[in-house]
Amino acid sequence: MVQTVAFKGRGAVSNMQGRYEVNARVRFDDGWSVPGAAPASGNDAPPRTMVSEEFAKSILTRNNSPDIPFGVSLNPYRGCEHGCIYCFARPSHSYLGLSPGLDFESRIFAKVNAADLLRQELARPGYVPHNIAIGVNTDAYQPCERDRRITREVLEVLKECQHPYGLITKSALIERDIDLIAPMAEKGLACAAITLTTLDGEIARTLEPRAAAPSRRLRAIRTLTEAGIPVSVSVAPIIPFVTEPEIERILEAAKDAGAVGAHYTILRMPWEVNPLFQQWLHAHFPDRAQRVMNRIKDIRGGKEYDSDFAKRMHGEGIWADLIRQRFTKAIKRLGMDGYTGRFSQLDGSQFRRPLVVPKPTVKPTAAAAAQMDLF
């Protein structure tokens, strides 16, 4: 049976297998279990977060997707402790032989050589500066960044090189780096976006369990704005009958906090995100789970997900059009419609190559790390 009881502080309610695993495992009651007894193996206990160091081979990811406003992105971490159940990056943990469920939010990989790799990339003779989006796949300011400081090291390199970038996060930890971001923003080299999915703290605690509370994110918008950093709000994803009723209120709150622009996406459920999200629905909103899925199918042309570039972000049909109209009219009424395309307007003409370029880092092998022979 599939686990449908949520763990405190975790988004996923199961550790379902990734699509590349060869052997399938199914929980089965053989009649020997004692009702109410604690599990002998401890497998039903909430997993603890483990952060492993990783020596990445490359750090910049390029795409040519027509529905994404950037072509280059940088992610200092793999996996994300925020645990957002809707995260489209969850399936990427399958490539590691790990679960897109609880593993994704508890098995984190920190790219410790991110800053060095970035220096090497920016120093290449043929490098042409393109705006870099930071924290797109997984949040660059998730809890372990407080100690690891990999994102800050990356920002220091970008400042040294006067390279344009945009940050997107749902963490208030971004305020720590205002001293680096504000001077860049003043030169038209940096901007930020704060994701605000809901204003309801109760929903946020299950939907995005380890991200900053909605009220704290609004305060971060205000703090960044007062520092001269242009901030937009990302109302993403919009989930029918869960967060969808709040669209106008979210935008009004963001505007009051100082946000100058906004954009949205409708819930996307690629690969393992689909069953994980449905498990979450049945655990937290059993009374409306079927209603939510029916509306998602209405928006996705009768399917639970459609990956077509023209449809995957905003959907299609009458209900998708209604959400588009509501959002468009709200940002126009609030004066937030003039910020569209701000990320693409960042200035890349000020770029200069890094002064110091480290040698490629060689990951120590098991043999090299072992004790030397005495004879």
C-alpha cells in the first residue's frame, strides 16, 4: 500500500522509486505485523537531511526552450530541502538512482567547485555573456546554503566579472547577499524573483514545508526593494481549488511589498511528479482531490500533463484562459504589467573576464585517498 500519511516537515508522502530502477519494491502485509507497534526497521520514520559534496564536471546549463525567458542557468545544488511537492526538478533524482520523493528533499548534493567552474567558463576565449538564471531547478538559497555559502561564492565571481544574472528563490536567506546583489542591480546587472504560491500558512506548511513562510517572503520582497533591487513575484504554480482562489490577493500583497512585476505558471506534473502530487493531494485534501485532478485534465486537454512547449506553462482551454484573464487584469490594475521581459534587458556589455582562473579540480579517487603502502 502507498504511504498516504504525511511526515512533518516533508512535502512528499512516499519514497517512490525512480523510473530507471530495475527492481520494483512493493510494501506487502504478510499478516505478521502488530497493529500500533513501532516499525522494527525504522523505515517509517521521517528521513534526516544528508548533504553530500559533489565535484561537478560543468556548472552552466543551456537550453533553447521557447517558453523559458533565459537560455543559461546555474544550480549550486542537486535536490532541494524545501520539499515543494510540485517541484518539476524532482524527476532529476532518478538519474542518481534515488527517489524523486523523500530522497529528493533529504539527499542533497552540494557542488563545492561551482565557483571555480564558473571562473573557468567565463575565462574561455570564445565565451559570450548571456544572462544567467540562478536557482531555477533547485533553490540556490535552500537551508544548507547558510553554511555552505556556494551561492554567495558564485555571486562574488559574477560581481568580479560584471556578469548579468537573475535570482529566483522562496527563501529569505537571499537578504544575506544584498551587499553583492544591490551594486549589480544599480548597474542593470541583477534582478530577483520571489516565488509566492499561497498566502495561507497552513497550506504552505504542507505544500512547501521547509521554505520561508509566505509572510516572510513578502518581507524579503520589501527588503530587497528598499535596497534598490528590482523584484518580481512568481505566482507558481497555480493549483486549481488549492492556491488558484488566491491569485488576486497574492498579487495585491506582493505589490504592497514592493514587487514591480509578476508572472505565473499552472501546475506541471512531469514524470514522477504526477503520482507524488496525487499522493500529497489525498493526504492533505482528500475532500477535493478528484475535483483538482479533473480540473487539471480540463486545462491539459484531457490529460494529466502535456509537455508541449506551447501549452506546458499555462495550459489550454476555457479554464486556462480564465486564469490568464484574471492574472492579466490583476497585474494591469496594480500597475505591475510594465516589468515584462526585465530579465532579458540586463546589460551584458559590462562583462570582463575573471582575473584569476583556477586549474581544473580533480576529484580524489578512492585509491589516492587510501593509506599509503608502508613498504
